Amino acid sequence: MKYLKQILPWFLTLLLLAGMLYLLSILTGPKNNTQEAGHDAWAAYGFEAEAPDSIDMFMLGDSESRTSISPMELFHNEGITSYCCGINSNILCEVDDMLHLVLKEQHPKLIILECNVIFSPFDWKDALETTTARIFPVIRWHNRWKTLTPEDFTSIPDYTSVEVRKGYYHSTYADPAPPFLLDRYMEASEDREPLDGINRWYLKKIAATCRKQGISLVLMSMPSVKNWTSLKHNTCADLAAELDIPFVDLNEMREEIPIDWNLDTRDRGDHLNNDGMKKVCTWLGPWLKEQYALEDHRGDPAYDATWTDMYEEYVEWIS
Amino acid sequence: MLSYCSIEYLLVFLPVVFLGYQILPQTARRYFLLAASYGFFWYLSGPLVVWHVAVCLCVWLVGLRLQHLLDARGLQLKEAERSARKGIRAAYARRMSRWVIVAGVVCFGILLSLKYTPFFTENLNSLFRHLGLHLQLRVPSFAVPIGISFYTLQAMSYVFDVQKEKLQAERNLLRLTLWLSFFPLLMEGPIARFGATAEQIWNVPRIKGENFQKGLWRILYGVMKKMIVADRVNTAVELLYTEYASYDGGMVFLAAVLFTVQEYLEFSGTIDIVIGTGECLGIFLPENFNQPFFSKTISEFWTRWHISLGAWLKDYLFYPLSMSEPLKKLTKKCRTRFGNHYGPLVTSSIALFAVWLFNGLWHGAGWSYIFFGMYHFALIVTGNLLAPVVIGFCEKHKINRRVFPYQLFQMIRTAILVAIGEMFFRALSLKHGLEMFMIMIRHASVRSFADGTWLKLGMDLQDYLIVAAMIVFVFVISLLKERGCQVREQLYRRPVIVRALVTAMLISLVLLFGAYGTGYVPVDPIYANF
């Protein structure tokens, strides 16, 4: 009885706290996956507005993933339904969180993990914040108290805005890569890029989740003279061998994907622009079909509204 | 830098300490606290912890030596003739002073060498240049252990107290070391006295529910101050103090006010966390703030702000200087020449000058800090000089100095003077501080408030509103405290559900309104570098 009397106040405190955080999470969470609703990564979360079980492939990673592959391009060329969930300056614990969100309503056949994110540094505090924010989203959205509207008090989050570009970030701008970067781009080396233990742990966790769900996981590095090196390539090759998953380095496929670093990059060799993306997709589509037998959904009426009919709008966007 | 408000401290270090503390038997708890304190110190300062160990060893040995001399003096005095006692006392006082000087040389020597050598060397080089000498010394750079200025003063207070027979020297080195390294006190004080705290820290009780609950509330109150206000205004403060030349006087005044708010809420918030941590463990540490912005004069302000530093300076610098033979003689002379008010003022001003020079330098190795000290010295001396004039003026014009409007005027005047002092304190250098002051005077304007410049400092209207709301909250709590209401005591008497609701609400408020996540960089503990 004495023990119970000691525990009760703290149990009650935790219960009330959980209740308050739950309510605050509903209050502060954006009510839709749009910029107007206050979502800071509305494009990446647009898959939540797609029909359940309608997307066969997801691209996870940072900005490299969302600027190199356009799902609409893959759909138009090969009929593959996919989505880019890349977020700028992303970290692996966030990717893991995104994967769990994806698997709530989608059962993709393939996940492409863009490799640059593997090396982005983070620590246990970031991981803790991500995990806590998954349980109580107020941790992530707390700053929205500044822009709360009456609607926020009367509705619950419901993501319904179908994204035309399916997470792809388009740019028609061309800013050539500087010669000094080109000179040392993929310089041969036997060394390895060091990888923090926590990054390795999360990568294994992502691989295990995919394995458990029967999803094929591919490590793929997108072309980038600024971010990619032979050292990262070597580390990724080791990781892929260790986890028994394929690793495809597009930086090494200069014949198959002839990126012109004077024309196909929007920011001096960091990210690709539309022209660069098209080169990647031209090679990637057939390769995906060949390797993973992804279904061709063109002509399927279930995909008319959110894919076929939206292509024209997409073309307008990216031009 | 790790702060008492960080995830590492609040969610990892503290729970581990509380848990370990609770499950260990009492005799083991003190050693556990010692290990935790040094672990904390090591995490912050690495191998620089050796300087702390050196200070502990030094004051322990000097304390023992002083006690030995005191005991020997006692024996001699017992046996000595009455006429010989004065001589014995003087002889022992000289011998003890020598040992106090040894401790001072070691403790302040480490502090001066690590923290002030670059400043003194730069100034020497500057002097050489002005004298046309072709001699330039290499400016060294040393890593400084965390909280060195705090634990140095704390260590020396122990030596002085043993010398003055206020306490018996501690024979147990570990007990002294635990008092000097107790982790909540390490970074920003308060500068605790051995007599008031060492026993509590050594003979620690089991954690009690009441202490823990009240301590947790105090911690949460401190976290709110730091995360909702101090971290939020940081972007604006950084911008205004680096780009002040692009703004008018109104914005420079805003810079002074914002930094004063930031510093008060960061420092007092940290102290809340420190005292709250102690309370959770059943250790009651000294208060460091007593509603400073209710002060009517600058003198009063310094009895309410950073109380432990003010008390240290008063006890170990001001009084010994004022009571020294030369100053006593001078007081006598001045009293006959300038009267009973102004006479003692002359000598107390000499002691005050030393206090404020020390205070300024203690805060940092820079001319802006020395200026900060001198600024407050000038304000206090001016206040003392003008006191009879003001009283006379009020009596002549029948102004009642006890009515609220007059006292409010005094409080606002003091707060403005404090804010101006803080502007020099925060400025990147004394030159910058003076330039900011000149802008504030010469380009005084409210245009920046009218044209929306104040909303382009990394803080939007909502940020200002939440800062204002939090200031009102702190003001209400301060007012209740000022009127003798023990808020936490009152709350603790409420039913369990109310207590639980308060705790949950405080945590929720921090998580909702705290300035963390994207777009915010938490401010480093302002006083931890001192």
C-alpha cells in the first residue's frame, strides 16, 4: 500500500502527460500534406494521399534522391509507380521513421536507398527525438503553435493532397560543376569512408525491416561530383556485401548515364537538374523492370486519376 | 557545450544519478556522487580536471596546516601570560597568512594563468607598441576547465573560513573534494560555502517524495526560462550585437533589453535547475537570485542578483579591506573632514573600487568586463553621494518616497541602468559597447519599431508574444515570492491529481513552446565560461 502510494502520483503524472502530448500532437500536426497547412516536407509525405497499396517502389534518402529520379517520368516511360520520399539534409534515423510510415498503407516491392544519406552524421539525441516524435508528433510540429488556425482545433490530420511530382524536386537551371571537383571526381582509392556506429546500426535496421516485409532493398548512389567519392563507394560496397543486398553506383556508370556536368547539374555538381534526371530515368526504368519485374500500370483505370491524368500537369510543372 | 538544460543532462545523467543514488546504501552514495561529479567534469573538460584536483589538494593541505596552527596557537595561548597573548596571536596570524597566500597563489595562479594570460599578454604587447618598443610576446592560448572561476572562489572561501575560525579544517580529502566538485554547482555556481553545504552533500539522505516533487518543479521552471525565452531570443541578440551599426538607437536599446532578459532567464533558469537537482537529492543549495528586478537601487540589485558572488566579495574582499588598519585610519580622518555621511564614503569607495575591479575581471578577461565593473562602481558611488541630495529634494518638494509610483520609478530606473550595463557586458568588445551606446544616444528613434525592423531579427511577433507571456509568468511567480508566498509549498499541499496535472502541464509547455528543433540553436550557458 505504501509502495502504491509512492508510485501513484508519478503514474498519474505520466498518464496525464501522455494525454496532453497526444492532444497537442493532434492540435499542432498539419491537417494536410500541403505547404498551406504548414507541412515542412509536404512533397515527401505526399504518398500518404495515394491509394493504399498503389505504389511499387519508394526512393528514400536526402536531396540527392529527390532530384535524381522522377516517379512520373518512370511511370510515363515504363508504367512503374514509385514515390520519392527524400528530404533535404536527411539522416538515417529519419529515413527509418519514413520507412515505417510508408509501410502503414503501402506494400512496395522495392525500396531504393540513396547512399549519400548513409554518411550524414547524427547522434543518439537525433534518434531519440525522431523516435519520440513518432509517438508524440508535437515534438516535431511544436513550432506550429505560431500559425494555428481555428480549423486546427476542429479537425484531425488527414493527408489528401496528391502530389503531381510524387516527391521529385524539379529544376531547369544549369550551373556547371567547377573543374577542380571534376578533376577529383571518383578518383580511384582503396580507402573507406568512415561510418559511425549509429549509422551502421540504422542501416542494418532498415535492411532488417525490408527483409521482414519481403521488400527488396537496393543501395543506389545518384550522380554527384560534389558529394560522391570512391571512399564512399568502397564503404557502400562493403556494407552491401555484409547485408547481402545489391549496390548500384550510378557515378560509375558514365557510359550508361552520360551526365554532362556542364549542363545536367543545377548547383555546381551537387544535384542533377531535369536534364540529368531524365538521363538517370532513361536507364533506371528498363533496369528496374528487368531486375525486379515491376508491374506496368499504364492503362490501368485505377491509376488514371492520380497518375495518367496528372502527367500533363507534371510536364507543365517541370518545364 | 553540455548545459544543465540538455537532453544528456536531464534525460540521461540525472536519471542515472537519481537511480544509483537511491539504490545504493547511504555510505556508498557520497562516493557515487563524487564519481558522478568527476564523470560530469570529465565529460565537459576532459583531462583539464587535473587543475580541479590540484585546487582540491592545495586547499585541503592548507586547511589542515591552518588548523594545525590554530590548535598550536590555542595551546600556547592557554599557557601564556596575558601580556604575551597579543604577540602570540600576531605571530600566528602572520604564519597563517603565509599559508593563505600559498593557497591564493596556487588557486588564483591557476585561474590567472589559464584564463587571463592571453589578455594580459595582449595588453602588454599593446603597451610595448605604444612605447615604441620592438618587443612582442607570443600570446598563449590555454584550454580552461569548466566553472574555474566558480570553484576557485569556492575553494578560497573554505581557506578564509578556516583562517577566520568560522569552521574546522576538513580532515577527509574526499569530503572536501565532493563539496568542491558537486556536479550541480560545477558550471554556474552558486558559490556555496563549506559550512552551509558540505555536511548535506556528504551525509546525503534517501530521496524523499516531497523533495523530489518540489525539486522537479524547480527544474522544470528553470528549463522553461531557458528554452522558452533565453534560447528563443538568442538569434536576435546575436544579430543585434554583431550588426548593431546597421540599426538605430531603438534597436540598440532593444538589444540591451533582450540580452538582459536572456541573461537573467538563462542564468536564473540554470540556477533553478541546479537548486532543483539538489532538492531532488535532499540537498538544499543557497539561492543565487532574489527577484533582482524589484531592486530600487543598483546597490540593492547586487544583493539580489548573483547573491553568492556578491556575498563572497563582501565577506572576503570588501570587509577585510574596509577593516584594514590603513583604511580605518583614513575613515577617521575623512569623518572629521567631510562629516559622518561623506567621510566613510571615501574609504568605502576605495574598498568598493577593488570589489568592482575584481567583479569585472572575474566575469571575463576583457576590457568590456572591467568597464562593466567600473560602470556599476560609478553608479553605486554616485547613488551614495547623491542620496542626501535626493532625500533633501524629495522632502523639499513633498515627494513621498514610500508610495508605489515612486518605487516603481526607482525599479524602472534601476532596470534601465542594469540593461545598459549588460549591453557593455555582452558587446563584442569595449569599443563595440561604446559605439552601441553612442548609437543609442545619438540615433535614438522608434522608427525601427514602426517600420517592422524589430520583426526581422529572427523573431516574429509570436516569438515576442511568447517571450512577453513568459516574462509575465516569471514576474507573477517573483511577486508571489517577494510577498512571502511559497508557491511550491502551496502546490504540494494540493491533491495528487493537481500536482500531477501541474507537472504534466509544465513539461507540455516546455515541449510546445520551447525553442528547439529546426531553426533554433540553444544558447551556451552564459556564465559557464566564467
